[in-house]
Amino acid sequence: MIDRMGRLAALVSTALLLAACSSPADPGDEPEHLVAVVKDRHPADTGSFTQGLEMAEDGTLYVGTGWVGQSRVYRRTVDGEMLSSRDLDASFFGEGITRAGSSLWQLTWRDGVAIQRDADSLEETARVPLSGEGWGACSRGDEVVVSDGSNELRRMDPETLTERSRFEVTRAGQPVTGLNELECVHDDIYANIFLTTDIVRIDATTGVVTAVIDASGVPNNAAPDPNNVLNGIAKIPGTDEFFLTGKRWPDLYTVTFEPED
Ligand SMILES: [Ca+2]
């Protein structure tokens, strides 16, 4: 009897250990819940309808902005000093940006093109077709990942932005739509969910959402307007911190993503 109990206890502890070690990326699993905790606040620009945010290795920020007649891309310091800026064609609605090698890609929303720029000067170097809508972009390894507001992400060639494949993003087996601004961090892709204060962390290989980050505690001090939502996420290289901002937000926040209490 004691032996059987002992074996049973061993089996139970093995099962618990296996459960604890099971991958959080199993497609049916509910994702981990995290919260965005504000660590610092920096100036942003209420004239920027922010659509893309990324930090360069030298610590400066790339910002891509939207709205017809107001779209541009610029490089600034964290303190808000403008380093360089380029306007888009007045008819274009700018969207996500991402650096890939010596290029900076800038998407347009429904104009059917993406613009390749020199990452230092921001000068346009090429213009390529972009099918469907362009929303967010981020770079990882040998690919640029592009969102279009649906539950699908596209994998693009980083030199030509031609599509190689696409994959669906799911949370506990269900599609996640509204994927907007992106940030690639190793094997994860972070995405703002359009019109919400949620950010999802996506397994870049499988499309499975492994964490949902509640950013509702990050103050939105933009003028009251349904358009002025959270949009813009950038990893701060060499740290576990991120920048978050939004469309026409006066603030840029340093945040960490921490387990819910
Ligand atoms: Ca980003």
C-alpha cells in the first residue's frame, strides 16, 4: 500500500512537472496575462499621427506618421530633438516603418506602395508595389513582417518587400484581428490591437499568442478623438523595456511588461 502511494505520488509530481514545463505556445492554451508598467515619460508630438515606432541601435527613434497631407517619417532623440524628417507625397497615408539593414521601409495604408529609404538620410531610394493594406511592420532575421489589420501577418523579403508567405495569428485557437503596429523581438512579435489598449505577444514561428499585455494603465493624454488611440511600440535595445506611444499623443512612455498581481 505504501509502495503504491509512493508510486502514485511520484506519478503526480511527474505530471505536475510536465505541466509546468509544457510550452506556453500550445495553440489551445490561454496566453499569459501581463500589464504595461510606466517607468518614465518623454515628450512626443501631438501633430504626429503615429503609425510606426522603432529604436535604432544608436538610441534614436524612427517615427512614421499617417494622415493624408501630414504623413512623414522622422528621426528624433528620446528627449524630443528632431534630427531629420521627410514628408510623404501629399496624397499618401503613411503607415508602419521598420529598419532592415541599411534601409528603412515605410508602408502606405491604401496607396498600394511601400517606400524604401536610406536609413540614415531617410531619402527615398525605391518605391515598390504593396498589395492590400499596409498597417504595421517590423524586421527579424531575414524577413520583414507586415500587418494589414486582419488576423494575418505577411512575411516579406527585406530587400524587395515581396511577399513570401503569410500566417494566421490565434489566441487559444481563435483568430486575433486588428493587428496593428508591430515590434519584432527575437522569436516574438508584439502587436498593438487596433482601437484597444491591448498588446499581444505572438510566437513568430507559429502565430500563437503567448501573452496579452494590458496597457490600459498607460495615460492617453491626447485630445479627445476616437482616432487618437495607443499605437506605437518599440523595444529599447539592450534592455527589457519598451517605448509606447499613440496617435497624436503628447507623451512617449518607457514601460516594462510585468505579470499581473
Ligand atoms: Ca515598432
